[in-house]
Amino acid sequence: MTTTTTIRSPPRSCRSRRRRAARRRRRTRRSSRWR
């Protein structure tokens, strides 16, 4: 699924991906603490 999103990722999506990445990173960090 991520590969398809990257292929269909226009220059505007680049900003959306960064914002989503920041949210995913925060979730991963919380998961790491839980682990």
C-alpha cells in the first residue's frame, strides 16, 4: 500500500507525507515505550 501511495504521490502529497510521517513517528515512539 505504501508503494502505491508513493507512486501516486504528486509534489503536493510530499507535504502531506511529511505530516503523516511525523504522526507515525510519534506513534512509533509511544509503541517503543510500551514495548
